[in-house]
Amino acid sequence: MSLYPRLAAFLFGTDTSLRRMLTYWAATCVLYSACSALLLVQAGHGFSDRAAAHALIGYGGSIAAGFYLLIRFSSRIGLKPDQLAVLQAAFSLGCSLFLYAYSGPLRAATLVMTVVIIVFCMFAARPRQTMLLSLVALAGMGATMWWLALHDPARFPPAQEALSFGYLAAALLSTAVLSGEMHKLRSRLKRQRRELTEALDTIRVLATVDELTSLVNRRRMHEVLEAEERRQPSRRGTCIALLDIDFFKQVNDQFGHAAGDSVLRSFSQAARACLRGDDVLARWGGEEFLLLLPDASLDDARGVLERMAEQVHAMPVPGVEGRRISFSAGLATRNLGEPFAEAINRADKALYRAKESGRDRVVLA
């Protein structure tokens, strides 16, 4: 890993949610920097006290740096995203009170920042927390306006302060209500996305897995075979086998289709238990199955089929008590560069010979 990715991982972590919180923090820092620049311009034109402006900027910068550490190590100290959002908002609201008090004739314009602070909370805080912050902001700003109007009515006329407070109250309360509605909308969208993801997973399974046997279905097996054709061939080769459950129609006729389904399920479980790690068994159609054995010699493949036959002979099948289940198989080795369709065709012919010669056996192509 180069220096830049290592530095980014150190500063912002690797967790997605942590990086998202730090992105919000960075956005608040950009907003704070813009407000600091405007405050310096105000002080330069004599609208605000220069010493107070510098003190507020220094205080805000140090607290912002502290919040980076809180967010970066929030998982270690047990702070949740909504708690961090509330803490940041409370700090920012405190700064906005001082900004209003020291902005002189431009103080009404600074009330916009109070609304912006509440808007930022909408992305992480809960609706009740946002409403509580709005009420705290109104209480704090109302107390500040009252104090300023009481002690300096010439610069802060009471009627003007009261009207400013009214506009602020309307904006903050409307924002808090909208925050609740947006939270409901986000929750609904998250739920719908989760349901959609679950539905897509279900569709993906239905498209690739046989519902009755839980084996790979024919469509998915074609994809596996295509991928195997593109793979670098091994020195041991690849084998393919077609399997057919013996006298399956008789089972259906004698015991019913439910019993036939039990045979298919039991067969798939018994057969799958005998496979090697890379072997793939698919339901090819009806009572017929296709077995892919990568990196296998004929002896290896025959050994797998013989173990499979023993398991199938011994398996209990609900509803078919007293009847011995067996299968016939045709086994073929895929030649180098040969399409699987041709190897399957040879395995199919070998399966036909296995049935013709008495069933319950494996015949080589």
C-alpha cells in the first residue's frame, strides 16, 4: 500500500460509516471556515469587535479539532452517530449565540446559520433530538436577545429583537418538523431497499438452484460448464457423468409423486455427501443428474460414483420403505479443447448402455 492510502486509512479509518461521519465533520469545518472568514471581514469593517472575533474563531477551531478525535475514535469510547451529531450541534449553537451577540448590525443575517446547524442534524440525529435541539436553540437565542435588549436597547431595540426571534422560531420549528418527515422517508427507503435486496437474493437463488433438491439447476450448470471451458486445463483432465435414478417412474406409480419427490431429495443429499470440494452436481431434468468432476482422472471419478452408489443404496427414503434405490451412470472424460456438449453426449450414450445392461452400474464412455 502506498503512502497516500495508508495516510487516508489512518486519518479516516476503513469503516464506511466512520468515513461518512468524518465527511459530515469536514463539511461542517468548511462551513465554519467560511463563517470565520466572514467574521474577520466584519471585524475589519468595524461591524464586530476584533478581539471577540479572534477569540470565537480560535475557540471554534480548537473544539472542531476535538470533535475530529471524538468521531475518529467514537467506536472505542462508545459514542453513537446521533450522540455525536447532537454534541456537535450543541457546540455550534453555542457559537452562533456568540456570533449573533458580536455581529452588530449584521446580527440578523447570522440567524441563518442557526437554521443551517439544525439542517445538518437531520442527517444523523433522530427527529426528537432535532426538535429538542431546535427548542434549545430558541431558548438560548431568546435569552440572548432578551439580555441584549435589556442591557443595550439602543443597539438592540426590543421590538426588532422580538421580530427576529419570531422569524427564527418559525424557521427552526418548520425545519424540525421537516426533519421528522425526512426521517420517516429515509426509514421507508431503507426498508424498501432491504426488502428489494432480499427479493433479489431470493430471485438469484431461484434462478440458480433447483427448488426440490437444492442442487444447482440446469441453467446454472451451463454457466459452470462455460466457465470450466475457459479455465486452464489441468494435467489430470475433467470428467463428466450423467446419472439417472433407476425405475423412478415405478416409484411414482406405486407410491405417488410425493414419494417420488422424497426420493429426489434423499438422493441429492446422499450424493452431495460424496462429492469432492470442486465437484458440482446439478439436477439436469426429471430424475436425471449431471456431475462435473474437475481435475479428476477416470479412476477418481469412478471412485466418487461408487461411493455415491453405496450411500444411495443405504439411504432411508420416507414413504418408500422397503424399496432399494439405485442409479445408473454414464461416465466420460472430456478431451482437451472438447466442448462439454460433446462429452455430455458421450456420457449420455454410456448411460443408455448402463440401462440396457441391467442398471445400477457405471459405464465408461
